[in-house]
Amino acid sequence: MLKYLISILAVFLLALPVSSVWADQYDDTISIFKNAGASGTFFKNAYGYAVFPTIGKGGFVVGGAYGKGRVYQRGKYVGDTSLIQVTAGYQLGGQAYSQIIFFEDQRAFNEFTGGNFEFGAEASAVAITAGASATASTTGSSAGASGTNKIATTVGGYYKGMATFTVAKGGLMYAATLGGQKFSYKPGK
């Protein structure tokens, strides 16, 4: 059973786009968040941000998520990041979403880019597509967004120097999970 789950999850995660088209996806994703209610105001004052155009998440009892992103300091690209999440608990389904993490100041930026950074289980942000529900979960250092790319709304503020917003892209997932997001950072060339 576990081998079957790992195989399905691996196929799901490998299906994520990995090409030069991502350059446009970053600009498009940033544009979505700039026009998505409260998250748009964060661009004016944030020290930096990390943006993930697509994070794929799936699970059946045990699950995971993966996504690649870029880190910006004062609006300029400075490096690459990746997100890995392993979850355990009652969960079923799969979804894709975009995520942005704003850094309020240099301290928060340095904490994120200092190597391996991890949000704990209390720092979850889940967005559900507008067709399923127009609500979002907000706890810990995260804020949620709900809707589609065209009708996203956001809520939230900084917690410990970081604010996280998500916009659902598709899929349906029911989850009551424990697990945090772990990020790695590599400076750009």
C-alpha cells in the first residue's frame, strides 16, 4: 500500500512543469498576488518575498507537497528555493496552489535564506478553490487566500516577520494533517 502511494505521489509531483516557461509563471504569479486584495499591499513595504508558481500536494493517509520558487530582495531576484512537505493524518486527494511568503525585514529574510528553514505544523495555510468553498484556514505564521486566479481574496498579516498567502489553482483535497513546510535556498548566479 505504501509503495503504491509513493508511486502515485511521485508521478503527481513529476508532472509539475519544469522548463524555461517558469520565467513567465513567476511574473504571472506575482501579478496575481499583486492584484489579490491584501497581499498586494505587502509588495510596497516587504523587505523581500519568495514566490512559488505551483505547489503540488497529494495524499492518502500519508502525503506530501513539492514546489520550486524564486526569492526576491527589494523586488530583485536573488536566488532559488524549494519546498518539501510531508504530512501524516487523515487526508485524501490532491491539489495545486500558488504561494508567496513575504519577509517583513532583513532579519526574517536572513532567517529564510540562511539555509534550511521550516514552518512548523501550526503554520499552515490552505486555500480551497472558489467552486468548493470561499473560505481559508489561517493559523500561525500564515494567512490564506481563496478563489481562483481571477477572483482571489486574501487576509492576514505578519507573524514573526513573515506572511504567507496561497491561491488555489485546482484540485480538491480533504486534509486534517500534521506537518510543516521545509524550504531550502540557493543563491542565484
